[in-house]
Amino acid sequence: MATGNGGAEKTRVRVTVNGRLVEAEVPVNMLFVHFLREVADVKSVHVGCDTSHCGACTVVLNGRAVKSCTLFAFMADGGEVLTLEGLRGSDGGLHPLQEAFHEEHALQCGFCTPGIIMTLYDYFGRGGDASEEGLRRALEGNLCRCTGYVNILRAARRAAARLRIPRKGLGV
Ligand code: FES
Ligand code: FES
């Protein structure tokens, strides 16, 4: 995946990243994932593929999880983005998802982890339930090359319990 800066026309992009305004003149063909990593210096956002299938680049943009490699930076102009660095629990400490991944040893190399946590954050935030099927569906766009899915699902269930998310959504 090229950053694509070679001689491209430039445009000004302003994005609020974890509450901090980041503004820069960037090539029109710069991908949002590169804006986050190189301009905003947010390193939890990873590039794990060049086919938009791994989910390692997932962030929450304007309240919805997106794969940041599928957008140009200018498409996020004026938006608000939340990444793993910006997640907080209600007491200002770790978010229950972060705690659960730590407690369940739900990572090996950790490359996929930020994207998986942001995907689950979005899923639970939209009323997703903690059923096996719901969690598996929510995570179908995120790959873990260390194949740690058993502990990832355990962590998701543990976080759901702490967040008081039912195993099955109302009306499902
Ligand atoms: S880097 Fe975005 S889906 Fe793989
Ligand atoms: S923990 Fe290594 S890719 Fe998921």
C-alpha cells in the first residue's frame, strides 16, 4: 500500500483525533490510515494488508467503525476519530475492553488488537449483544494472524459482562 505522495495535488485536512485537532496540508491521494499514522502520529492504527480485508486499521470515525485504509484523508475532513489511544473507562483508566483483553491474554503479537477492540467498541455501542453468533459476525472483518480467536471471544464476553451487555439483544 503506497502512501502515494509523488507529485499529487494537496488539500488541507482537519480531523479531531482523540480530542486533539490535527490539521495539515496533505496529498489528495493520501489514505486516511497514513494520515493517522504519519501526520497525527497515532501508531495503534496498523496496516496489515493491501486488500482492505484484515481490519488492523479500524478506527471509529464519527461514531462508526471504519477501515481507515479504505478512505482518503480528505474524506475524513471535519470529522472526529477515536482510536485505541483515546479509549477510557468511566473512571478515566482502562476501558473494560482493554482490561478484558489484558485479563484474558487475548493477544499474542498484538498487531490486530487495536482494530479488534475498536470494532467491538463500535459493535457494543450500537447495541450489539454478547451472543457467540453476534460477536463472531462483528469480528468477521478482523483477522488475527496469531489465530488467537478463542481468547479474543473470551475477552469480548468478559468486557460485555462488565458493560452489562446482554448475551442476546432485546427483540432478537
Ligand atoms: S490495512 Fe485496512 S483492512 Fe488491512
Ligand atoms: S495477536 Fe498477532 S495478529 Fe492478532
